Amino acid sequence: MIETLVEADGARVAEAAESLDVAPSIAYDHLQTLRSEGYVLNKGGLYYLSDQYL
């Protein structure tokens, strides 16, 4: 997931799911976990790595 966000410079749930070859619900769950820990930000439906991760 992290590599997907870095390579795409932000990604929507569907894009992350396709890149990882998983169901969108799985990608969404992973992104929400990362967001709850402060590693990912959601801006207008696009998920980006936060400064905390970098």
C-alpha cells in the first residue's frame, strides 16, 4: 500500500485496490487503518502519505 501511494503520488481507493489486486473493501480497510495511525491523509478522496510517515 505504501509503495502504491508513493508511486502514484496519492491514490483513490479503487486505484489502490487495482494496483494491489485486492477488493476495494480491503484497500479501504488498509487505508483507514493507516489513516487512524496518522500515516495517511485523505484529501478529497485521494490518499497520501502524511509527514509522519516520511
